[in-house]
Amino acid sequence: MGFKRWQLAFIHAAVAITLVPINSTLNRVMIKELGISATLVALLASLPYLFSPVQVAIGAYSDRHPIAGLRRTPYILAGLLLCVVGLAVAPMVVFILPQNFFLGLVFTVLTFGAWGMGYNLAAVSYLSLATELSGERGRTRTVATMWFLMIVGIILTAAGLSRLLADYSPEQLQRAFSSVAVVAMVLGLLGLAKLEPRSNIRSSQATLEVPASWAAQLRLIWRNPQARLFFVYLSALLVAILGQDILLEPYAAEVFDLPVAATTRITSIWGTCFLGALLAATWLEPRWGKRRVAFLGAVTALLGFALMIGAGMVASAHLFYVGVVLLGMGSGLATVSNLSLMLDMTTKSVGLYMGAWGMASALARILGSVLGGAVRDIILAISQNALLGYGVVFGIQAILLGVSIGLLRRVDVETFRAASQRLSLGTRVAMMQELDAG
């Protein structure tokens, strides 16, 4: 199983790295170089999360419709191809927008839609395959390997893009995106090679719990006051932490006049700090407790936002990078500790509650990105001041972090669950992966 575990990790990393150029480079180019609305960019980048409910239908369909004796491989391959094609075509179609907006918009929506649908098609299929191949005892190690390789892949991809785009031009952007697409395709094919057996495939009904609808998840949460409070708290926290994702690189470009190579490097810095915070939280939680680590993460991220706003006021790129470091560390600490708190609150109907927390994550990504882009556009249109537009968005996110800190004080896990559990690093990483896929 050891070799197959790494094959699954290759597939996961292959799909994940197709998101890096679009979320860390193309969003900056569209907003800064092409002058496209940040709201539109946020909507396009949110398509994978808007499409996430279709994962249930995709998973059920692949259960009943194997192809050539394979339940998962054809669907993983189809999803990977959509991701790769969407990535390779994206730079071409977005440059049509300034010349012919409506034609460019049609092509751009189709391209981003293919990328988003491919992400969901591949994700639900390879996670199902990982569950089927690993079994109950090997599941945690498998998903932990997949998740860590994904983060390493994101860091390396961002660093590689930064080098490829040292001399930015539309042609060089296309070459850089095509290079990442080729790497993703090769990784995916290596992962798929002889991975899934054609016979004796266990029924996924024995290993997977079919997620309930979002309406059912919300009804479950709203019946429990503590679950309702935690859902609101988690949503506010995630909107603040995840909402900056689409605007961080354009902010660095417009306010500090950083080149494409420099802004692309931000993702690798953030990812490295996030990984460090993950390891630090594993050491801190047994000593400080989950609530204190969650508080520390929120405060650290809040300080990161404050420094990024202040950096714009004094035109200091160095101070901005310090803010990025703090934001990455705070995001890692807050994510891990709140995951632990969340698992303490899932004693009954575990699959349903996990789906609900995953829904909070998906909604936060959509709302944070779209509202952040819309607020930036509105303030910029009124004031003609880019710094003010981004500053207001980061200020709102800092306020949401403050609200989440206040709500955290009211969350009482003991009323929801009498016994608390200490989580291993592998377990928490595995559950983070499940939430991210949702």
C-alpha cells in the first residue's frame, strides 16, 4: 500500500497545483494588468466551490457506472484533463476580455467552469479511491501523505512560477501556465498507472457515507444552540481568513508596484508559514489547550491584516511581507485548532456534522472572495484610490476576526461533548483534507 499511497498523493498534488497559477498569478494579471473587475475575478475563482454540491451526484454516478471495470480512474482522468485544459487555455481567453468583453466573458466562464468542474470531478473520485484502497486502518496515513504533498506541491509551483515569470509578458505567462499544466498531467498519469484494480472493488457504500443535502445540514445545526453558535463563529473566521486569497497578489501589485514574479511568490511564503503553524499547533495544543491556540491564531491573523494595511499607508513592501507571514501563521494555527474543536463537537451524526462544517468552509470561500472583490470595486469606483479599496476589505476582515474572537469565548464544547480528544497530527491533517474537498 505504501507505493499506492504515494500514487494517490501524486494525483492529489496534480489537481491542486492547477489551482495555483489561477489563484496566485492570473487573478493579479486580470485585476492589475487587464483592469478587470475584482468581483468578476472572485466569481470565476469561486467556481470550484460553487460546483462542490455536485460531488454527491458524481460520487453516486461513479459507484453505479464503472468503465472497463474501473469505478474511479476514468472519472479522475476526466477531471484531471478538464483541470489541465482549463489551466492551459485560461491565459489566452482572459486576454480577449479587454478587446471584446462579451465574447471574452463567454470563453472565460466556459474555461473556468471546465476547470472548476474538473476539480470537483477529480476530487470526489480520488478521495473515494483513497478510502477504498486504504481501508480503515490506513486511511489517516494515506490522506495525511496526500495533504502534505499537496502543500509542498503548491509551495514549489508558486516558487517555480515566480522564476518563470521573472520577465513577465503575455507570451511568458502562457508558457508558464502550459509548463504547470504539463507537470500536473505527468504527475496525474504517474499516479493513475495501475493504481485501481479492475476486479474485487469493494462497494463504496461500505466505506463512504453519502453526504446529506445542505438544507438537512443546516436544519441539524440550527436545532443545537452550541452547534449554531460554532457554525456562525467558524463562518466568520473563515470568511476573514479565506476572503483575502483573491486580493492579496493584486494588492501587492497595485499598492507596492511589485512585479508578477514577486506577487506569485506570496503563495509559497504563505504555504510555508501555514505548514510551520500546523507543526507548532501540534506541540502547543496539549500545553495551552485548543481554545487558546485558536485565540492565538485569530489574533496573529488579525495582526497580519493590520500590518498589511499599515504597510500600504507607509508604502513598505517589507512590512507587507511581515504581514503575509503573520497571516499564514495565524491561518495555520486557527485552522488546526478549530478543526480540533470541531471534532470535539461531532459525537453523533459525525458524517452529517462534518458535512456541515465543510459547507461552512465552502460558503466562506465563496462569500469571502466575492464580497471582498465587490467591496474593493465599489470603494475604488467611488474614491479612485486603490489603497483605500483594499484597506477597507482588509479592515472588514480584521473586524470579522475580532467578532470571531468574541464568539469563541461563548463556545462551550463541554456542553456539546463531555470528553475532549487529543488528535494526532495525521488525524487532524486527514480531517482537514476532507473539509477542503467539501
